[in-house]
Amino acid sequence: MTTTKTPRTPKARSHESKRGLILLFIGLMLSMLLASLSQTVLSAAMPTMVGELNGVENMLWIMTAYILASTITMPIYGKLGDLIGRKGLLIAAILLFMAGSVIGGLAGDMNVLIIGRVVQGLGGGGLMILAQAIIADVVPARERGKYMGVMGAVFAVSSVAGPLLGGWFTEGIGWRWTFWINIPLGILALVAAVAFLHLPKRDTGTVKIDG
């Protein structure tokens, strides 16, 4: 007589509960907000910033450095996420973005500021692509459009709030807070990623990188 073993039901993950999914979603929205706000918040602060650092001739590189770095890294994050999983990459992207914010906040000249923007871009590219990919991983297909729509609204919010915040920081506590504001937001996004993001392990043994 043969017996069959009933497969054990896997333990429920945090994102499988409504509360866990909402907390994770808030963290992913913060990640998207970090990436999108970093562009708009500097627009109002830039004249004061480049004047203080004597770098008017390099002003365009403040935006260009970020855009180039994030654009180059987006497909890399996407491919690596398929190969090795997205949680570790998202955490690395948040840490990179926060490191770039610290460099920018401490910058004493334009060269250091541009380096900070490059480091921000290296993390920002991952924040953009991974947040959307993770939603596709953890949200059922029938509900995905609703969540994606809310995440898309983050760009609209940042386009309005960014210049207002940048102007308020510049006129008040100083333009460097356009970078320091990313630290508490990044910490919240990091906590959400570590605590609430649980994705199934990937079988990396059969995955091959296209030649």
C-alpha cells in the first residue's frame, strides 16, 4: 500500500495580507517619489546652488548627470532583477540613492555635487524600474492596474510639490535640504523593503545571460 504525502502549505508571506501589501505599496511609492522628486525639487534651488558653488558653466550637468546614470542603469537593474531577484537590488538602489544625497548635501564645489548626482542616478534608475516590477510580482493581475495608476500619480505629485519644496528649502533652511530630505524618505522606503517585501526565491541555476 502506498501513501501520498500532502504537500505542506507554504507559510503566508507579509505581502499576502492586505495590511502587509498596503505597507509594502507605501514603501514602493516612497521609492518612486525619491526618484521623481530628485529632478523637480532642484529646479527652484538651482540658481542659488550654482551661485554658491561658483559653477554656472556646469549647471546643466546637475540634471544631465542624473538622467544619464539612471537611464544607463535601468535595463541593467531589470535584467539583474530577473536573474537574481529584486529585493536585494531594490535595497541596494535605495542605499545608493541615499549615498548620492549625502554627497550632494555635503558638496563644497560643483564637481562633488555632480558626482553626488551621478551616484543618485545609479540608485534612481533601480528605484524606477524595480518598484514597478515588484508590484507586478506581488499584486494579482486583476488588481494591478489600480496600483499602477496610483504609482503613476506619484509623478504628478512630484511635479507640483518638487518646485514648491525646492523654493521653500532655498528661501528657508537652505538648498542642501533638497538632498537631506531624501534621507528620512529613503529610510522609510528601506524599512518597508526589508520588512514587507517577500518574493519567491528564483532558480538561478538554469538562467543564462544572453550573449
